[in-house]
Amino acid sequence: MSAFLVRRLVRLAVVITGVSLVTFAILHASGDPVSLIMPEAPEADRAVLRRTLGLHDPLPVQFARFVGNAVTGNFGKSFFHHGQSASALVLERMPTTLMLTVFSMGVALAIALPVGIYSAVRRGRAVDQLATGTVFLGQSMPVFWTGIMLILLFSVQWRLLPVSGWESWAAVILPTATLSTFTAPLLLRIVRSSMLDVIGLDYVRTARAKGVSEWLVICRHALKNAALPLVTVTGLQFGLLLGGAVITETVFAVPGVGRLIVGAIRQLDFPVVQAGVFMLAMIVVSVNFLVDVLYLYLNPQIRVR
Amino acid sequence: MRHWSLPLLALALLLALAPGADAQPKDTLTVALISHAPTLDPHMHFERVGILVNINMFDSLLHKNARLEYEPSLATSWKALNDTTWEFKLRKGVKFHNGDTLTAEDVKFSIERVTEPGKEKKKSPQYGNVRAIKDVRIVDADTIHLVTDKPFPLLLERLVFFPIVPKKHLEKVGDDAFGTTAAVGTGPWKFVEWKRDQYIRLEAFDGHWRGKPAFKHLVIRAIPEVATQIAEIKTGGVDLIRNVSADIAPELKAHAQTYVSSAPILRVHYVELDMRSAPFDKKLVRQAANLAIDKQAIIQRLMGGLGRQVATVVQPPAFGHDPEVQPFPFDPKKAKELLAQAGYPSGVDITLHSAFVEFRPVFEALTQMLTEVGIRTNARMWDPGPAWNKFLQAEGKATNGAYGSWGNYSVFDADAVLHPLFHTEPGGWIGKHYTRVEGLDKLIDEGRSTLNQAARKRTYSQIQKLIREEAPAIYLFTQYDTLAISKRVEYAARGDEWLWLFDAKPKR
């Protein structure tokens, strides 16, 4: 069991390093931030700034320095937000992004679980067909489009909710709805199909034969085994949700990490992009690690192996 | 159906309880910008979105009214004593938001904060604007002299946005706090709160020397997405949005709660031609390219009529513009003739580049018009930013020209467009790559080295005749700034793209 955890931890470190390397490479291939910071300055002035920012060193040296500092949580100072540390800028906005992501995951699960179970149990009936159709629709809509459509309907047409911002609870509803629309369909499909797999098995029939009530059969017996794939997918979806949050935050003017990173990419603010991507990657990898641990608990077979 | 009634009921309840998209309180004016600048400190950034906030909190020595004429602000009068010395008389009894009285010391401190005499590395990105100021002399309590290293005709233009900050306060709180939580100026609104990426909240300053602004509260929200900004103004969530494009303007013009206000601005569109290599090393080909473009058709069909044809890149409202110089007419027949004369009877293939994404349709129309007269153009569109910068740094190679625009950083002077676009000085902008017009550098230098406005006018007139003939660029049109404004607010777009909200009034 501990060997399993150690293997996972090593994999975690490899993934984080890989993500950092890719981010670093793409950023540095994309151009020279100094020419964006001082577009009209003479070359001599630019050289001074380049030296101050450490951009004159060869790339491997810069990367080594970046990794060295990142390990201690230091990502350097933002090029754009004068004198502020990149990690502080990211951390300041992290609660907002996490809140949006966790809420959306919660709402998505709250929809996916009951509807998924119900359509598995009533396979082929009207509710099942309606759910399957909605899944299809929900998965085909890109996040930014869903967001703008929800604004048009709920804010412009019906005047029920604020268009954008993050100042009131009402403002949280539309971004959350947008992200859940994006996640719920996949979760629903997983719940439905794994329930279908399980529901026909012998032990479920045995439970029914013992006279256990239908409700208990489904929730106690069937769901426990059907939950395994759901846990995996939920972990994976968490990463996708964070990615979706980047777009959602821009559409709804939510002051989160995603919007910070989008702005920083536009300004070639290397330290902020690196800090933001690094921390988001950390969260995704950690969540997946937790999922692995949860697996150990849920599926004793792995523990034996 | 029983199973469904509960969640539906809950949703209905939630929607009923949620406060809807609410209208603004009467005394609040809310403006949407695509982002906030990194700091409230007016000297430590160079961003339009920051300047628009700063001007409503800080005053400069001079101001421009809505007709873009100079007006006294913190200086009540000014004059040039000689070629390099300017005298400014300061307004008496002006109060900062913290109660301090404005002194000559504050003015000296503000300028030297940016010029940092004796320091090798300057921390303000605005240094280039005022680097000509070598000395600030306090003559008496209300008089200062600014001494420039050489005649600097743009001084007054630069001082229109050069906010004066309180020395004592700044030394007490430090740069960082000043830029984030303790910004203090003399302007119509004072700082209340800044929630990053959300809003900046300002409140009318009772002691402002002009009197109180019409709106007690001013809120500047950061909304990056244009579609979201439009939804906000339609629902009354904000009162003013900027940069309304030609395809959206009709909708907001017709909307029950909004109107649209436009003003011609300095931003001039052009295709800068690479004179170092064929075919644009030949004057006749450059002239042919100018004759090939139907500018009126582009303005009418693609820009909703919001454009003004120009003869060169010098904009009509800029100092030095010569109305006698006429734009190239649209004459495709003559264009073909010139092309043949230049040695290209069967046409020529070229490539043009652009990173001007908002005007992609214009770029495509331009290249089509060029192709029709025989300058067969391959149009390449870039994402603005990194790759484009790299391309420009690589001396703009692998191209015959670039479509772009220039806004003079809102300086109403011919020099502010001629130097970056056509001067070949190594530190310059695009001209150093592309332009090779005999004698042009010397004329541009001449124009910027005297305060004699009549002499400058003559020089710029000469330059415009020269570049009209030599055609180092395809000259197109100037653009308009278009605002959408809520019907409860009275305001008009300005030619310098400022949002001077002291002029905004509630509409009855």
C-alpha cells in the first residue's frame, strides 16, 4: 500500500515538473516581455531592464533558477504589477477560483447523481431519454457560449440576475451554472452507465430477493460499487473545471486566477503565468492523488495488490 | 412528476430571492473598462485604462476642454521665457484630498519623481514623455520655471497628462501604499476602495477647486469581455462603455436605454511600405498603391461612416496639419498605368502583414483593392503581442509592408506621428525599418527643435508635401472613438479619448 502511494507521489512530481517545463518553454518562445513593457524605449534602456529581470541569461539557466525558486514557493516578482510577488497575486485570487470550481462541481454532482440513477433505473423511459438528450446538448456547448447565452436569458431578457461581477451571491449563480452545464453531462453519463453495469449483477438481485427495499438496494448496494468510476471521473473533471473557470471568469468578470493568467499571458508577465499554472497544476495533481487514496479505501482489491 | 416539483420549487425560490440586475443609484456613475491598471499611482504605469481613472482623481498643470483647447488647471497661466525656459503660475489655495494645500514643492517633487535627475535607471515608464525637462526651479510660492535641455515644443502637450501628487503625503505613506490604498490628488473624485479585477470606487471631493462633480460616486468596473459589457449597459449595470465597434453601434443606438456618442480621434490608419526592397523601393509603385484604395467605400461600408479620409498620416486636429495637401484620389486606372511605368506591366506579388485584429475586414478589403490593380497581395494576419513584436524586432523582414494604426499617445502634434512612423533613428519605432525618404529625417528633427510655432508649421507643411509625393505609406483615414452611454447620463465622446467625467451630468 505504501509502495502504491510512493509511486503516485513520484508521478505527481514528474507531472508538476513537466507542466512547469512546458509552460516555461511556451512562454519564452512567445516573445520578449521587455518590448511590451517599454515599447518605445531605446535598446540600451531595454537591455538594462532585461538584466534586472534576469532575461539575459541562457534559457537553461533561467529554467534552473525558476525551478530552484519554485520549490521554495518563490516565483519572482510580477513584471506588470510593480513589485508584487507573483505567488501573492495568484494566492489572493485562488479562493475565488476554488469557490467557483467547488460550487460548480457540487451543483454538477447534485444534478448528475439523482438524475443518473433515476435514468438507469428507468432505462428507456421518458426521463431517461430527456436526460440523455440534455447530456448531448450540454456537452456540445462551449463554455463561453453557454455563459453568454445564460447572460442573455437570465440577465438581459428576464432581468433576474446580475450580468457580471462577484459582489453578491446572486452574481455567483450564472458562472456556477455555466460551469456545471459543462461538467454535469459527463458525470451523469458515468453514473448512468455504471449503475446500469451494476444493477443487473447477481448480488443486487440477491439483495432484492432478500426483500430489501428498492431504495436501499440502489443506494446501499448498487451505488457503492457504481461509485468507483464516478470518483475517478470527478477527479479528472476537476482539472477540466479549473480550465473552464479560466474562460468563465473572463466572461463574467470574476476576479479569479484564470482571469489573472489570461491577462498575464497577454502582457507576457512570465512570473505570474508560471506561478498561476504551477499552482493550478498542483491542485489538479493533488486532487487526483486524493482520488487515488480514496480508491484504496473504496476498492480493497487495490490494497491487496 | 412528484420528484421534480421540489428542485423546481427551490430554483423558483432562489430566483425570486436573488436581487436582479439592478439599476444604479441616482448619484452613482458606473463606467466599464476592460481592465484596471496595475497601480493607481499616475506616474508608474503607461496604460490608457489607468490614465482614464487617474485624470478623474488628479489634476495636471494644464487641462484640455471638450473642444481640446488648453485650459488652466493647477497652473493659471504659462509662457515661454526663452527657447528652453517656461514659466508657470500656480493656482492658489488648491486642496489635496487629505486637506494639504498644493505648493510649488509638490510640483517640483512630482516632476522629479519621474525624471529622477542623476539616476541611471528610471523607474517611471513615463520618463520618455518628460525626459527633456532638465530642471525645475521654484521661483516663489506660486511660480515655477521648467528648463528643458533643448527647445521642446511638445512640453505643454505632455503636461496635459502629468498629474501632480502631494509630496508630504507620498513621503509618509511610500510608493506602494500610494499606488494601492492611499492615492491622494487634487481632482474631482477621491479614492475610496479598490477591489482588484472588480471595481475602483471613488467619491466626490468636497474641496475640489472647480466645485463638486454632478455624480457623488464614481465606480470603475473591470469587465474584460465585450459581450458582457454590452449586456451590462443594456441592463443598467453600467452607464458607459468604450470602444463600441461599428457592427454593434446600431443596436445600442436603437436600444431604449442607451445612446451612442462618437468623436473623431487622432488614431490614423496606414499601410507602412518597406522602401528597402522591390517593389516599394520605386516611388511610382508606392503612388499606385495609394491610388488603388477606395477609402470612402471602406469608411462607409466597413466602418459605419465613422472615419475621415486623410492626405498623409498627419491628422487634421494635430498641430502642423496642412489642409492644402490633398488625399490621393481613388483611381485604379492611373494606378495600373503607374505600375506599368515602374516596370510591372503584368503586376507584382507582395505580402502585407497586420496584427490589427479589430480591423481585419478593412485589411482584407485593402489587399483586395491592391490586387485588383495588379499589386497582388498576400494578406497575413497575426495575433497582436509576442509573435508580432518579434516580427517587428526582426526588422520587419519577410514583408513588403504592414497595416496598422497610430494614436500619437494623444499628443496633438505632427511630430508625435511623423517621428515614430518615418524617422530612421535606431531607437525609433517602425520608420527605422521601412522608411528611406531622402531629407525626411532632417526635416522631422528641425520641426522638433524650435518653439517658434510659425516656423514649425512651415516645416510640417513641407514634410506633408514631401511625404504625399514620396508616399512611404498608403494613407487611409482617422478613426472615431465611440462610446455607448446610458440615457440617464449626459456625456459626449472626446477627441482625445479621455473620459473626463466632471463633464458628465444626470439627464432629466
